[in-house]
Amino acid sequence: MYLDRKFAEHGRSQEGIRVVIRCLKTLPSDEPSVLEFFENSMTIAALDKAAKSSTPNEKGVVVAGCSNFIDILLNLNAKRLTEEDKDALRRTALVLNSVLSEVRA
């Protein structure tokens, strides 16, 4: 790929290689765009676009989800919760306790 100047489409090959490495760290290994890139049917720009539009990896999803949930809970007025809200919190607590018991094991 280097000798075919595939990485040079992003300017210097060194810069193209950096973009590809960042994309490979972002995208899951089974992502179709990764395979397409290595089969030479996708450009670095297209791989970069796929990486920027992809969902975060599982770890990123958990961290982001927990952060969002904590923000919601810290700004919650418990006295204004509807029954639907309370039911949703109870279900969430059950699932969270279940997952935490597996994590602790």
C-alpha cells in the first residue's frame, strides 16, 4: 500500500498513515469499511468519514451512557416524577444491579 502511494492521497504518506491508524483504533475490527480499505476499494477519506460517523466502541458507549445517566439523575426532581418515570427507574435499577453482580463476580 505504501509503495502504491495509497497513503499519499492525504498529502504526505506519514499523515495518511496517521489517519488510518486513528480510524483503525476507532472502528471495530469487523467493520466492513476496514476490509474495503485494505482491499483497496476505499480511499483514506472514505475510511476517515466512516470512522467519524461510526458509533463508539462498547467501552465508549458504556462510559458515555453512564455519564449521561449520572447527569440526568443529578438534575432530577424526584417529587415531579410520573409513574412512568418511576417504573423506568425501577427497571433500570434491576438491570443495573444484574450487570453489576456479573461485574463483581
